[in-house]
Amino acid sequence: MARLLKLNVFRYNPQDPKSVPHLQTYVLDETDNMTMFIALNRVREEQDPGLQFDFCCRAGICGSCAMVINGRPSLACHTKTKDLPDEITLLPLPVFKLIGDLSVDTGVWFRAMYDKVESWIHTRKEFDPKALEERMDNAVAEQIYELERCIECGCCVAACGTARLRDDFMGAAALNRVARFVVDPRDTRTDKEYFEIIGNDTGIFGCMGLLACEDVCPKDLPLQNQLGYLRRKMGITALKSLFSRK
Amino acid sequence: MSSILAMHVAQPSRRDAYLDWLQMLSGAALVLFMWSHMILVSSVIIGPGAMNAIAGFFERTYMAQIGGPLVFAAFLFHFVLAARKVPFRAEKQGVAWAHAKMMHHRDTWLWIVQVVTAMVILIMGAIHMWVVLTSLPISAEKSAARIQGGWWLLFYLVLLPMVELHVSIGFYRIGVKWGVIKADARSGAKKAENILFGVFMVIGLVTLVRFMFLAI
Ligand code: HEM
Ligand code: SF4
Ligand code: SF4
Ligand code: FES
């Protein structure tokens, strides 16, 4: 006997002055292997063509379907309804700008973040198009790849108490980005240069270690370990300059 | 001059890093103190003689007279540093509360517990230290008299769990923030945190009971 799911969905259109934020309830019969992504598409097709939410890849790759599902920021396409109770509440991710209903703009946030952490390889080496590509140690390449897997869904930022308390906090995704360049031997930035980006309360020292980021990341990025690593590294960088300069 | 410039153009600074170190170190120092404190006070379980001997040692070496106020200073210092992270405005408190309720996430709740216990400790801990340090020397009989009076028993029954919660959560959080506790050790560390809380609660309660029944 299939369950009837009760979806309480956040509805609000910031463009429309008459729109009032509210929860709208939809009832839907559950099917085999149903994900939140399938459920929402059926609601849109069968009950309410005006419902706004984002998706693209439906396979946990593009990061666009993140929303708050029964309190937890997660990917709609990654969440099976069979793991949820009969009543499911869907909210848009906090922190990010609301476009409408469940749809938020994570792009602007991530773009600004990449500018801030200068998310590109910094090097003065002249590029020689004819030379063979420089080899990289396999273990290092794997370590970089592990941190590159972030799909920019924004779940870790929406789950972060610090990010909700202060708008200027960089969030785990940004700090993880920095950690990715720290391990990359092609990036010649020194610890001191990284310190200038993240060595303050908008960066690593603002993190209060609540570890919601680690617990919600749908791609299981090793955020806890990276945050700990960066705090130690940046803390030691500060102490070193205490003894070296002047 | 440099401060005038820095007011208008943010300069890279090491301030937040130093403050974070000091917050962690002051917290860790207070945790160590609380453990030694527990050894002193719970020695009354063995007998008032044991507690008086330890207290007498601190008195003779002037560690009570000098160390006491120093601990008080460290306590206030830690408060000032940690308060940087506490939402004091009603609006932010509302955000923090709504966030914790939304998330159903243990570590997020633990942080709320840490902030609330901190405020209780700030007030009750200050009262406690004031009372003890203004009536030196410390003795088992004096403490027992206070506790048998009734109101102080109630006072300690509130303060004890607050301190033990704050200490065990703080100890765990230092571990995860500084990467001493890695991801694979986290569930073990949580268990250790609970055991720590449980053991110190039991010692603390047994100590209070012992004071209740100490002949003065
Ligand atoms: C017996 C007294 C106390 C002990 C043993 C103690 C211990 C600790 C420890 C070990 C930490 C973790 C440090 C860190 O995360 O870097 C901590 C954090 C904290 N303490 Fe205390 N503390 C005490 C009193 C207080 C008081 C009076 C306050 C008053 C405001 C306070 C407020 C806080 C706060 C808000 C945090 C969290 C800081 C953060 O989230 O980064 N503590 N404490
Ligand atoms: S560990 Fe740090 S970055 Fe992660 S959720 Fe907590 S405060 Fe945010
Ligand atoms: S770190 Fe994880 S939760 Fe955060 S944006 Fe990347 S994939 Fe999403
Ligand atoms: S639709 Fe792409 S991650 Fe869910």
C-alpha cells in the first residue's frame, strides 16, 4: 500500500508585492524509488505549474536542487522519500538570496566567494605551450581531487550557524576551496598570503566548530578535517610572524 | 597615524588569530583548573581531614590567596574573549535559536547549550568565587555549614551541571576546532565527552551529599 505524502512547501514570490510567505500543502502518492526531485516535479506537473524550484542533473552533480528538507539542507535529487516521514516540510536554503518558493541564487554568492579567495592557481612561471605537462605526484593529485569534488550546492553554508549569524563569514565551501590550493604545489602562494585571505573572523577563526557543514555535505567532503587543518596552519602562521618580524 | 589609516582601509591583521589562540588557551586552562578544583573539593569524600590538608597546603603556599584571584581574572578574561562569539542582540539570538530548531543537529544544539551555560556560570561562578575568596581560608567545615544551610545546596545543584556541561562540550569543541579530533575519531570523542560529563557529575553529587552529612 503506497503512502500518501504530505508536502508542506514554502511559497513566496519576492517580486510580487502581494505575495505573502506561507506554507502550501500538497498531497501526493509515493511511488517506488521516489526522490524529492521526482515528487516535486510531479507536483509541478499535476497540481501546480507555478511552483518554483531548481534542478538540472537529477544525479547529485550540478548542485542546483539544494533545499531544506525537514530541517536539513540537502539535495532534493539525493533524498529518497522512503527515508522521510509521511509529512515533509520543504524550505529554501537560508543565507542565499531567494528567487521564489524553493529557488535561491547560490551563483552570486559563490562567484563573490571565488573572487575573495582568489580561486585560481597563482604562479609566476611562464607558460610554455610546447613543453610536456608537468607531472604531479599521484597522492597529491588525489588529495586535490578530493577537495575539488564540491558541487557548490550551498548546503554547508546554509547549515552553518556562523554564516547565519554573520553575513561576511566565508563558510566551509570557501575554506575548503582555500585548502585545495594550499595542497596544490603549482600554486606558489605562501602561508602568509593565505593568511591574509582567511586568517580572521570572516575566515577560519570565525568558524565555531559546530560541524553542521561536515554533517550535511551531500558529497561527503572532508570539511571537518580541512577546517581543523587550516585553523592549526593559520594559527601557527600568526605565531611564527610574532617571532620573526621586527 | 596607522590607527587612523586602518579605520578607513582594513589592514591585514593577526588580531583574530591571537584572540582565537587566547580563547582556546584560556578555556583549556580553566578546564584544567576545574579538574584540580574537583580533586580538592571531592577529597572531602575521603574525609574532612583530607580536604583541610589540601586546602591548608594552598593556604600556606599562598596559592589560594594569589591563585584564587588569578583564576577569577582568567575567568573574566575567557568571558570577554568568548563573548565575541555570543549573539547578544535579540535579533541574532532569534536567528541562532531558529537555526538550531531547524537543523535538528546535535553539535548545533551543543553550541546553544555552551552559550546558555556560559551566562549562568558567569553570574553564579562569580558569586561563588567571591564568597569563597572573601572568607578564606577554605575549610571542609565552612563549606559544609554553607551547604547544610539549604540555599547554597540549591545553588550548587544548579551550578554543578552548568559547569560540567560547559567544560565537557568546551573540551570536545577545542578538539574539533583545532583538528586534534579528526573526523573518524569524532563519535569516540563524543562518547568521551558524555563519560566525562557523567563521571564529574557523579563525583560532584557525591561530594555535595558528603557535605550534607558532615558533622560540623
Ligand atoms: C569555569 C569556567 C569556564 C570554563 C572551564 C570554560 C571552558 C571553556 C572551553 C574549554 C571552551 C572551548 C574554547 C574554544 O572553543 O576555543 C569554552 C568556550 C566558550 N566559553 Fe567557556 N569556560 C568557562 C567559563 C565561561 C564563562 C563565564 C563564559 C561567559 C560568557 C564562557 C563562554 C564561553 C563561550 C561562549 C564559548 C564558545 C566559544 C566559541 O563558540 O567559539 N565560558 N569555554
Ligand atoms: S564547522 Fe565552522 S564552517 Fe562548519 S558549520 Fe560549523 S561554524 Fe560553519
Ligand atoms: S562543500 Fe559540500 S555542502 Fe558545501 S557546497 Fe560543496 S558540496 Fe555542497
Ligand atoms: S539536480 Fe543536480 S544536484 Fe540535484
